[in-house]
Amino acid sequence: MSNVICSCLLGDNTNVRLRLSQLLHSEVEALYGDTSGEVFNDICEVELQGCRREFFSNATGTIFTVGEQVIVESDGGFDFGVVYSTGQIARKKLRLKGLDKNGQEFSALLRSADESDSQAILELKTRQAEIRDVCLNKIKKHELDLKLVDVELRMDQQKLSVYYTSSHRVDFRTLVRDLAGEFKARIQMVQITTREEARRANAFGPCGCLLCCSSWLQKIHANPFAEKSQYTEAAGNESHAFNITGLCNRPKCCLGYSKHEKGCQHHSSSSTPFPPVGSRVSTPDGTAFVESTDTQKKLVWLRYEKSDQRRKFPIEKFNALFLKK
């Protein structure tokens, strides 16, 4: 993967994510009923730089809207972000993440960003591009075997986070001293995985859509939802590795949500032929058509036109009964 130049928070891709969140919030009444008499504005989910989303407590009494730029507390200083979800939606996400425990504390959402803040954010983005060039030169100077992915300068310019990838441990103490003397800020070196690198790229996948990790996945993981056997089977009759690997050169996250279900067709590693979905067969009970196949369980589902009944057949039995010899 080439070096990342993250376009989050100010790019068109952010508008796509925010639009999806706005559509979700427009359906809040249909999802949770009429909650006009209840107050759920004490927690907001804010998208920060690098497509990171965190929860912040809102004690300002202001009702923030999705897409609004805000100033938030950040590790003893302050930073900027964009409101991603509020109200019941934010509360639901909080519960799903297991963060709604008693005593859980969140950083504070301070206020809405004004015009001076917006101008400062634009200047910050310009300076980050310059900082990136300096970091690349420093890494080359110290001959460090690492790949610079991204840099993040906090809005108060008191902390600089440098994100990198490396296949082994790197001694970057001299680099940190150089950067601290150059920028007069606290330096944080963060080693990330290739999945995190892809998320920060905020790019489009081969499917033409925004990467799952950049758009809607709440947390980067090692894709525990997908089984290794799936990848083997998916590639059983294909020699194209790019069909199952993403920009991170790891199995695509979306494969974990494409498990073998009724109605889904997958390539089979066996030589047993499966009938095409939609094909018609003549049976003693009348004409039926193939509604779906399950190559993992080796089943064929038929639906009868006259009675609209649905029956399943093992593929061996189906071929014995209906396959022309």
C-alpha cells in the first residue's frame, strides 16, 4: 500500500459517512418509538482524525446535530472532530460496545467550532502536510526501517502522533528527540497494523464502495467472523487472490458477513455439479424451480409452482432424480 494521505473529516468520503448517519437518525422514531419527552443528549459520538470515533459527554446543554464540527477534550488538551451520532443512536452504540457501565467516564465535548476554529483547522491540515515531509526526511536521515503512514497534530499543537508500520521492533528514540526539538511538542509513536493503515487511507475498495473499516465498522479486528475454510472455498475454483484480499493484503472484512446462507451461491471445491438458481425441473408433484443452493451443506432448495411449497434435497439425491443421464 502506498503512503497514506488521510482525507478524513474534510473530504468527500466523510460526507458519505455522515449522510448514512443522518439517514439512520431520521429513522430513530421508527426504531425506538416516540421519545420526545425523554432526554438522551448527554452522550455524543464524535469522529476524530484518522476515521477514529469516540464517545464524549455533553454537559453544555446544547443539542448537537450530525455533521457539526465541535471542539473536544483530548489527553489534557483539546482537539476537533465532527459529530457522528447523538441521542438514542449514540446510546445504543454505547451499549453495544459495552461502555455503558456505572462509573464509566468520558472526555468532555466542549463547544461547537466557530469560524476562527474552522480557519485554525484548515491551517492545521496544511501544517500536517509539512510535518509529514519533515518526518520522512528524519526517518531517512536516521536510516530507520519503518514506513510512515500518517501524522496527526492535535489542534492545540501540543501533541504530535506519528503512525507507522514495521515488521519488527524499531529503536526510534533519536527520531523522537529530533521531532520534539523540531516541533516543540510531545511526540507519540504509534505502530499500527496493515488493517489500520487501510482504514486511515479512507479509500474505496474494488467493489466501488468505501472500505468497510473506513465507513461503518466500529472497531478494527482480525476478522474473527470469517472462517479460514471460507477463504479456501471462495478461492477453490479461482486463482485470483485479489477476489478475497483487500487493500490491507488481508482477507476482506466483508467476507465475514457473507457466510453460507440459504439463498447464497458459492463456488464449491467439489466436483459435484449444482443446478443454476432459477432453472426448472419436472417432478411427480408438478413443475418446480431451483430457489437456492447451499454448497457447504450440499443442499438444493426447490419451490413448487402450483402449491408454492418449498422442499430441500441433498445434491446427490437431486442429481439422481432430476439430472438427465
